[in-house]
Amino acid sequence: MIALVQLLIKYALLEPFGVSTRLDVLGILLLILASTCIAAAGNIINDINDVETDFINKPDRILVGHAISEKTAYTLFIIFNLVGVGSGFYLSHHVGRAPFFIIFVLISALLYIYATQLKRTLLIGNIVISVLVGMSILIIGVFDLLPEITTSNRPTQIIFFKVVFDYALFAFIINLLREISKDIEDIDGDYKAGMNTLPIAIGRDRAKNILVALNFIPLIGIICYVVSDLYKEIITVCYFLIMVIGPLIYISIKTFSANLKDDFHHISNMYKLVMLFGMLSLLLYKYVILN
């Protein structure tokens, strides 16, 4: 998903419209390598620290201690981090912005802190991981647009950077809602592991009601965007109605009636699809620009 979205922003949003960009083919490949490797390392350290909860929440999908040993997992964690941060270091020098290297170090550190500490705290872990998901999109604007800003092209660069920011914000919100739905799904294992997630703190039913309410934030925002900016492009409007707005309405209805663990697992997967289809809308953005 990270690689796909970064390629879409680069080659479906920025390149077709003559925006001044800094990343060449090597640059975008380095960014994808750095982003995916650091994300992989984050997933690995998360799995290492989730063995206790996964034994209850998803016993059939435990990797660490079954498919691979904990020692091997730690080795892979170190390797992926070194490759990711090293690629980020080279990329930062490649685009002439050496200080940008600190971004990759901070992301790697936050993923480790999230997996070992923050995910056990009320909402903070959910927010941090969702910010990092949004950052995986925003980072394209940081490396591709910001280094090319001049006095003459500043208005255009800012317009496209705002578009990238909007997609990053969308990813942040959808991932935050998905994190809450996963917490409701995993409440039994998380409770036994001593975690303090939202459904543990306030109860499953109240957390479910909050999720229903929060789901209206992206739903209303996207409806307003379609009505105000896309109404003249019937294909684009139909895409958002069927692929993004429709599923969000379905999620609201499904969440309201959900009671079983499998229900919230399904809702979590639906948020994944909404994220994917939302990002694929970048392929239609030329219609918005031309309009």
C-alpha cells in the first residue's frame, strides 16, 4: 500500500501536470525502499511484542515463536531498519537536503516506541501510528515538492502540496478509525495483557458508539468535497459514491449492529478497502485539475 500510494502521487498526481519535482527514478525507488523497510521493521517489532495478546486474539496467525524464532525476528528487525534508515540517509543527500534524514530516524524510533510502550496507552498509540501512516504519504511532498520551491512557482507547489496533505489527512483518519475497530476486536487479549485501549477504558459498547460517531467525520468531509469540487465530473462522482462514500455508510450501519469479534474484523478490513479505494482515486485527479 505504501509503495503503491507513493507511486500514484508521483506519477498520477505530480508528473502529469508539469509540477517542479526533485525525485528522479532513483530517488523515488530509494524513498519506497526506505519507507517499506522501516514499515516492515515496525511490523516485526510489533509482532514480537504482541505474542502474548496474539495468543488470544489470533492464535492461528502467530508468526514469532512459531513460523520464525524471536531471535530471527529481532535480526530481521535490525536489518530492515538499517536498510530503511540507510536508504533514507542516501536519499536525503541525493536530493540535496541532508537534514531530512532525521525524518527516517524519527519514524523508526516512533515505531519502536509505539510497539513497546505507546500502544498500551489510551488512544495515544492509535494516534501515533495513524500519524505515521499519514506521514508515509506526506513524505512524497516533503522530498519531491519542497526542495523545488522557488519564488515563481511557490503558488503551484503549495497547491499540490495541499493535495498531498489532504490525502495524508484522509489516511490518518481512516487508519485511526481502523485502529479503534481493531482494539474492539482484540479487547479480550488486550485486557489480559494489561493494555489500556479505548474499549477497555470505557467498555465495548461505548467504544462502538464513538466509532460510529467518528465515522461521520470522513464521510461528511468526502461528501462535501464531492459536492463542492467534483459535481461536474460524473465518472469521478460515481467513483467516490460507490468506492468510498458507500462503504463508509455501510461501515456505520455495520458498526452500529456489530457484536461479535468477527464483525469488527470485517469492519477493520472494510476500512482497509476504503483506504485503498481512496488512494486509487489519485488516478482520477486529472479530471479534478482540468475542471
